[in-house]
Amino acid sequence: MTASLRSMTAYARAQGSDEQLTWTWEIRGVNGRGLDVRARLPTGFDRLDQPLRQRVQARLQRGNLQVGLTLRRGIDTSNIKVNRELLTQLAAIAEELHEQGRAVSASADGLLALPGVLERVEDSDTEQDEQQAARDAAMLVDFEEALADLIRMREAEGQRLGKLLTGHLDEIEAAIEAATACAAAQPEAMRQRLSELLSELLEAAPALPEERLAQEAALLVSKTDVREELDRLRAHLEAARNLLSEGGAIGRRLDFLCQEFNREANTLCAKSPDVELTGIGLQLKAVIDQLREQVQNLE
């Protein structure tokens, strides 16, 4: 049973608005050796860069993230004032001209479009600062929503990865047991091999001292003894399963274990004295490659 794992591949989006702006956050995550955040913010909104990085760093440890912010401006009527005195005067003049037959009846749209009827009242610096601070806070709340969705997607993908990794570890265990049961790895086979090597050495160099012959034969046998490699493979297997049970940001440690798995599998193939054990070693290497490929996606 694996604990909570996270993939580094995910996508999330969140939107918000106020009286003047509509904004959309998009976050895309892919694999990375460390945590790298690249933010593309519109001109004038660079002040949000550091706060959003702090929020990401507080919740994620690995992955390359691309953060995008797009804006759409609406029609801001909050600071528009109507010069009602001028509007009344213009309406009266229009009505008088209409009665005299010198003009058509004036519409409200036409009167409002006349210069001076609508006036923009600028906020004070204090009001502008307060409005900006309120908008920034709202935008960062929406960014946190997108970040939370991204994490949920990473965790969902992490559960799928956990099942794949567990399956690969089961295959590695089966290969280790097959190698252990292989005839070439049995003590009796090694004793037979030692006996044959001694006979060959005696025939090749009968003048060598018996003690020297025994040393040479033992050295040759040690080069085909794979029991130490199998023991280390079992230890790595146990460590990998413990990491999966632990959960969290284990990607780097699992990647290191994959390197160790591969080192022992290479040695196993190099020391293999027969075709059957070599075949098992090659199968083991293939599964380890599959395991490592999936591990690259883990946080």
C-alpha cells in the first residue's frame, strides 16, 4: 500500500474579477530536478511575482512550473459622474428645437454622448492604493485556488504512478527470486565449478604450488558468485518499498535507488556463468529501466 505521492505533471486554472478587471491564472507543471517557477505577468503586475513564488515554495518541492496571468478590462463606471445641470439644460434646448421643427427629438444616448455631460472623477492616491491592495489580495486568493487544484491533480496522478511503481517492484522481486533459484547461483554449482577450475589449472600449470592453485581457483569462482549482488538487490527492493509507504516528496531518493538497482543488475549480468542467469539479468535491467522512467515523474 503506497502513501500519498505526487506527480510533477499537472495543469490548473482559476478566474476572478472586480469592477475594472477580469483575471485568469494558469499553472502548468512538468518534471524538473528542483523547483523552478517561471511567471509571465502583465506589465504593471510584477509586484505579484514574489508573493506567488512564496506560495508555491511553501507547498511544492520539485517541478518546473509555468505561471501565466491574463487580464481583460471591463467598463469601469464606478468613477463616472453625470453633470445633471448641464444635462437638464441640453434636454430643454433639444425639446425647444424639436417643437420649432428645427431638430428631431433628442435621445438619452445622444445627450449623454455630448461633451461635459459625463465626467470622470479621479480617486485620491490613498483610494487608488487601497483599491490596488484589495485587487492584489483577491488575485492572490485566486492564484492559491489554482495552486490547490494543481496539487490535487498531482496527487491524483501520483496515486496512479504509485500503482505502476509497485507493479515494477513486484517484477523486480520475481526476477531476483528467479536468479536466486537459478542453478548457476546454487552453492553446489559453485563447488562443481571450483572443482572443474582446479582440474583445469592443474593440467595447465602442474608445477604451481597447491596453495596457489586454490587461490587462483577461488578468485575465478568469486568472479561468478552473484549471491552478494542478489543480497544487495533485495536490500534496495526493501528500501524502495519503504519509500513508497512513506510517501511525500520521494522522487530523488527513488531515482538514486534506481541507479543502485541498475548497478547491481549490470554486475549480475557481467558475472553470470550461464545463459539462463544472463537472461534473468537482462530482464531485470529492462524492468529497472521502466521503474526509473516512471520515477522521473515523481515529486
